[in-house]
Amino acid sequence: MKSPRTDIKAQAHRPTNSTATPRSESTRDVLDVLENGIAKTGAKETEPEPLPRFAEVPAEPRRELLTEKMLADRWVCSVARLQRWRTVGEGPPYLKIVGKVLYRTKDIEAYEEASLVRKVF
């Protein structure tokens, strides 16, 4: 018994006659075989499994303490300005731990809120 694949090859390489009927029948046969193969392939395909979802992690973890450089970047000012404020007693409260100056986020936010200028009419 011939496999469907050899039947397709035999039909495709069959010598053509001058009449249109055999050609159209063989073309129809080939198209039917292809259509059945596509339908079977489509039936075998299963839905891909969804990828597991992971909890979204923030791009940068929230920091409770800021360095001088981080605060200077946040406020778009120089580190020297923050140092000068500390020597004269201005600016937000800070921590000095092992010789390193650190600012608490909640103190920075409170200082920013207190520095907010509201229009007076």
C-alpha cells in the first residue's frame, strides 16, 4: 500500500494531458490531501502553557537612608551645599554613623513638605 506522501508525489509528477479534466482532478486530490494534513496538524497543536507570573519587583528597592550624593542628586544641588548647611545648622536632620553622613527618607520628605511654597493671594 502506498503512503499518502508517495501518492502526492506520484500525482504531482504525473505527465500532463492536453485535457483539463485530469489536471484539475489531480490538483483537487493534492489540495484535499494537503487540507486534511493541515487540519490534522492543527488538531494536534495544543495551547501553549502560560508563563508563570512572578511578583513584580520595583526597579530600585526603596531606601530608608540616603547618602549625601543621593540627596544631592534628588535635589539637583551640590554635595558641598549640603555640607555647608550642616556646618551652619540648616537643612534637614541627618545621621552620622561611623563617620558617614546619612539622611532618613522620612526626614527628607518632611523637610520637603515644610519647604513647599504656597501662593498667598
